[in-house]
Amino acid sequence: MHPSPAEAPRDPEASRDPEAPRDPEASRDPEAPRDAEASRGGIPEEARGSPELAADADSGSAPGPTPAFDFWRAIYERRSIRRFKSDPVPRELVTQVLHAGIWAPSSCNYQMWDFVVVDDPAVNARLAALSTQMGNAPVNVIVSYGRDFSEDAWANIQSASAAIENMSLAAHVLGLGTFWITQTGDKEKVREVVGLPEDRLVVAVLALGYPANPPRSGPKRRPLERVAHWNHYAGKPIPGSPDPEDWDADSLAVYQRARVLNGLRHNKPRAWEVSALETALDALVPDGREPAADPASAPRWLDVLPCTGIVTERLAKLRPGLRFDVVERTSEVADFVAARVRPRAATYGWPRASAEFAAPPDAAYDVVSCVYRLENLRASERAELVADMARWLKPGGTLFLAFVNARSFHDLAEWARARRGGLGGVEYVLAPDPSIGPFRSLRSSDVEGFARSAHLRASGSVGLHAAPPREEIDFRARNSSARARSFAQFASSIARAAEIVPGARSSRGRFQFRAYTR
Ligand SMILES: Cc1cc2nc3c(=O)[nH]c(=O)nc-3n(C[C@H](O)[C@H](O)[C@H](O)COP(=O)(O)O)c2cc1C
């Protein structure tokens, strides 16, 4: 692409077809004073088009042996490797990988990439201190690009990315593994650790090494017929909106399946969320703490829309006296969650069921739970799900509901985050972690209304966190200035003091838990 418009008047490239063949010498004024140029460290006053080809320019021969490898196998078999052997990688091999990188296309053929290969364990340890992701491989390649080049349409990032992909494929062919890291922590600190000048933008880091336990198959891809269109787009995109009203059930199913199968399952719930859940469970579902003598005849628990299964796994550990089943939107997600509990859970489908993925049996469960999942649904679907959950309960059984209270600091925090220019869109909504789709907090009165319509009777209620706990503030403010952090801690300590006001937690607590019986 082209240089940014701001630079256009000075830049002869701007009026030029970027794809036209060029002669670097053609635009040079042979009379131009070379001395002045030398005094500027060789930087010409006027841009002269693409960088000059020096005598040692690379003409494209691989610097080492190129093993025969089927092109299509390289495309389909390359995997992100997140665990590496500690064996060092010979520099000749690394060089060959880098060389494949410089033969990627780049915007205007500027080739303003610079790679810093870190194979010194001491320097890698400093990188790992910035992000643990850089602590896995014996080699980290810091991929940078000229910050002010090709900014238009992010062509600098696109060019660096093309180089990264070339390197990833070359590494695979050479028997190495790579891992494309964007979660590098503060990229400016990465730049400083490896001594890159300020005008280099760190785009990503490519971890490189010999794979330990490479995955046999990759995470599934969205099907081509959904992704590719001929002449005119005719698809249904996954919404980026955090508002459940913008989502239909199928889009949510596709989105959650992709998130779970692609790695969300590895997330850990936050400690303050887990302890709130445990407190509520002890109050509302106290039985079943002892392991069942005969799991086959143990009371049964259905966890509804568990998605990652992180909470299901926790519930099953806390209540080993019950046998867990799960109901999910897709069989892949249901199967994934089922394998997180012992004995393996039976799996059911909602809202679509089929012969192979049936709806849960009616009146079969002693406990049905739904933890922060009504919030993902459209308003019209919430009452429907509560009615279905009531049907799945045995008479006398307990429906255990957890939801985020709209009349709490939650919505205020979300609003403040958006105002501060925080990342928007469905990926970043403030919800109990991990966030797995659109999310709208609920009013207690709405939940009570759903329960009444489903002929459920309230049997218990717990509200917690009328103010954010100290550890949550520390976590959320971790990237803010020290002043902002202490202000946030101060404000929340005042709010926490107000928690002793009778009824503060039950009416204003962020986390609300309800038990209903049928
Ligand atoms: C731009 C980009 C950034 C990525 N950043 C990360 C990352 O920070 N952490 C991570 O675990 N994986 C990261 N990945 C790897 C993807 O998760 C991975 O490519 C994807 O799940 C597909 O798996 P596969 O590479 O094995 O085919 C990144 C990939 C790309 C293209």
C-alpha cells in the first residue's frame, strides 16, 4: 500500500502506481550533493523510492539445504506449538527460517522489517518476565517494522505478518515449531530489552524451537462455504456487538464453539468469582459434599450452558455426591465439558435438540444450575430457558441460578471502561471470566418474574460483592498509573465499608444467587 496521506506532498511514491516496475536509480538526481547527505548519516533529503539495492542484495537462494516437502502438507500440518524441547536450535536453521521471512511480500517492497533473534537464555528470561508466553521456546524472534512506514491500511503490520507466516511455514518444513505471540506484554518494553530503536514497531514475537508433543490435529476452521463468497457477500457474520439482542442462537453457538475449541477452556476463573460461587453454594445447595457410594444411583445435577466447563468442573469437585450431566448448544462443546467431570457427564442439546443430541429428560434432576448464562440470551429467550430448566427438575429439586446484578457497580464499571476508551466488542465485555459472548446484566425482578412464570418457588437467595474486592481492583487496574490504582483502591474501600449497610449485598451485590424449588 501507500505511504500515509500526511506524507504525500513530500513523497514521490504517493503519485506512483505502487505495483509498477521501478528502477531505484531512475528517480535519482545525479547532481544531488552527496556531501550533505553524508552529513545526515546517509539519509537523503528527498525520498528516492524503494531502498537502494546494495551490492550484497539478496537474490533469493536459500542459505541452507531445502528438504523436499509437499507444499499442501506444510499449509495444513503447520500448528501453533506452545511447548518446546529445551534443545538449542542451530543458528544455521534459524537463519534459514529468517531468510524465508524476507522473501515475503511487503508494501511498496519497502521491506522495513527487522528481526531480532533472541537465543540467549538470559535475554529470553527478561522477555518471559514481560509475558510468560515468551518463556516457552529456546528462541524468540522479535519481529519489528518501521513504525512510520506503510501505516496506511496497517500495511506495515500486514507486511510483517506476511514475513511471520513465511517463517512459520519454513520452520515447519525444517522440523521446527513456531508460536505467533501477540500477547507480549508491553511491546515498548520488548523493544527496549532487545535494543531496537524507538522508530521500530514491535509487531509480534515468533517463538521457535523443536516441538514437544506437537498437537496431532489443529483446531477446526470455520467452513469455507461460510467464509468465502463469489462476487457478492451472502453470509451471516458473527456479530461483534456485546448486546445479546444482536445475536441469534446459531451465531452464539458457532461463536462459543470456536472460542472453546480454540483455547478458552484453558482460562482460569478469577479467585474472587470462585469464592463467591462457593459461598453461595454452601448456603443454597449444601448437600452432596461427600462422594457418592454408588455414582450410578447418585442424585443427578444438570449444568446448563456451561460453555468452557470451568464452572462445571468446580461444581463437580465441590459436590462429589452428585452425578453431573450437561446441556449445551453444540455437541462439540457438550462433549468437551462432559470430559471435565468424573464420571463423564451425559450430554444434551438446547435450544436445538436432535435424535443424536437430545433435549434433557423431563423431571430427572435433583439440581439444575445455570451460572451467568441467562445474561448471554436475548430477553425473549431467558424466560424460555428458565421454563425449560423448571421442566428438567424433579419435583422438590433445586434450581440454582447465578446472575450479574444490573443494579450493582457492574454496569457502572462497564460504562467507565468504555469511557476510558477500553477495548470494545463482544470479546472484551466485562463479565465473570472467561467472557463467552454477548452479556447483559439482569435485574432481580426480571429473574423473579421468569421463576414465577415457570411456577417455581423461591427457597433461598444470596447477594455478594456490593463493592469490588481488593484483588479485583488490583487486577483490573494493573495497567493503570500508580495514582489511578490508589484512587480506585480508595474508592472501593469506601464502597466496601458501605457493604455493612443491611441489605446492601442482597440489593446491590454484583453477584446474585437464587435457589428455587419446583
Ligand atoms: C496474529 C496472531 C496472534 C496470535 N497470538 C497468540 C497469542 O498471543 N497466544 C496464543 O496462545 N496463540 C496466539 N496465536 C495462535 C493462534 O491461537 C493459532 O494460530 C490458532 O489457534 C490456530 O491454531 P494453529 O496455528 O495450530 O493452526 C496467534 C495467531 C495469530 C495469527
